[in-house]
Amino acid sequence: MSVSISKEHTIMGSLLFFVVLIQASWALPMSTQADDRNIFILAGQSNMAGRGGVMNNTASGIATWDGVVPPQCSPNPSILRLNAQLEWEEAHEPLHQDIDSKKINGIGPGMAFANTILEKRPGFGVVGLVPCAIGGTNISEWERGKVLYHHMMKRVKASLIDGGSIRALLWYQGESDTVNLNDAQSYQRRIHKFFLDVRNDLQSPLLPIIQVALASGEGPYVDIVRQAQLDIDLLNLRTVDAMGLPLEPPGLHLTTQAQVNLGQMMAHSFLQFVPSSKPGQQVVHPTRNEAPTRPYNCAFYISVKIAWLMPIDQNVQRLNNLL
């Protein structure tokens, strides 16, 4: 089915996008309840789980965390995390202690991310973090139908049972895919499918995704995986580049300060999806989720509004693509 571009259809195309804009606005009612949670999925491997401050004892070979928590990662009553028992509690470092439980966890980007969001948007509401990252995992282990994907989805759906909305997926993974050339060359196809599967299973086709481009890797093909991450083209996907951030010896995991910097970078990237709350500007609040398996997010409103501002011929072309 196609829509011909003619003078008779330009007004119709514009009106159609205007109607969609209005409907999207109705789907996002204002919410002022204090218990509404803005939920963020934290997934990937060790640098998302957090190894900041974790050092290996060269004599014993045993890894330990130094216990240092920078102020940017301090607990806050407005920052919660879903623990291994699928219960909400006040978040604290290490966020993944009972999730990536076979490894020693330290500082990751999650707490710095959440604290930065609340600092920049004081009226944002409660932040709910859902840690899901597991160290040393390959992208193939995160495919739909595999254990890690199932575990992540189980945790995400549990986080929605008593309300809240999924605001974004925070993703940092790929170091394990730098070991084998075939894995590195297949990375873009696999990660693209993973992102689409997550959006589809959460019934949120425009869910914001903040992914991190690698700062390091376990093998020689870091550049191939990084290029795959930087080249991926998806609506509402933003890539934060970790290259150049300081690493713990022997050069695989980000240091504590690097994790703080990364969390802040990811927060600033996410806030590009969120309208400012300056006086005179409308604030778009997330919708409280009535059905646990159907989270909504404000990105749809923003994306449609942007589409409405496009030239008429671009709007009609977008409609052709949808049909």
C-alpha cells in the first residue's frame, strides 16, 4: 500500500500526524503520585555490573573491593534497586552484589547515573534501578530464549508489578566479543536484534536505549566491535563512548572515577529524551503502568512531535514506511 505525494494529500498527511500527536499526548497523563517509579534496566557484562575499586591480590590471586564509595554514588532515598529477591530496597553500592554474585563487584555507572538524573531534574521522581548485568558474558548469551535474556525479562516485569514505567535500557557489553573474529563480525547483527527483541517484548517500540561503546576488550578485535556499536542505527538509541576513560590494571575494567564519569555521561545522554522543567515549558511525565507487561515512555510523544515538525514530504514518506 502506498500514499502518493500530491497537493491533495499534503493536508491529509499533516492532519494525520497531528491526530497521532494528540493521541500520544492523551496516552501520557500527568502523574503526581510520589510512589511512581522511573525504572531503568542495567544490563551487559562486568563494566556495567561494576568493577571500580576491585583489585586482584598478586600474591593470593583473590580479588577484593576497596569499599570506597565516591559522593556521586552515595545512597539516596529516591533511588531504589530491585534486589535478587525481586524486592525494592534503597540502592547502594555495589548495585550488582547479589546479581553478578559469582564475581567481586565494585563501583559501576548506575548510582552516578541516578544521582545525576535527580540533580539535574529535581522533580523527576523516584528512580528504580534493575541490575541485570553478568560479567564475562558474550552477546550470544543475551539472545532471546537464552538464560540471561529470560532472567532480565523476569526481573523487569517484576519491577512493574506495583507500578512504574520503564524509562530506558542502559547497556554496556561487548568486551567478550573481541576475542573471536566471528563474534566481532557478528556483533552488530546480534546487538541490533537484541535491542529490537527487548523493545518488542516490553511492548515499547521506541524505548530509549543508552549503550556504551567499548573502552577495552578481552581480545584483539576491539575496533571491530566498537565500530559495530558506533554504526548501529536505531531510533531513540544513543551511544556514549567510554574510550579514553581510565582503567584498572591490567586494563579491562573502568576505575571508580571512570565509572562516575560514565554514569554522568549516560545521564546527560538520557536527559536529551526528557523535556526541561524550566518555567513556561511543559513537562512530560511518564505514564503510570497499569498493565505490568505494557510499559509506556515519553519517547513516543517526543518522537511523534519531532515528526510533526518535519516538512510535509518527509511526513508522507514516514507514513509510506509505516504502511
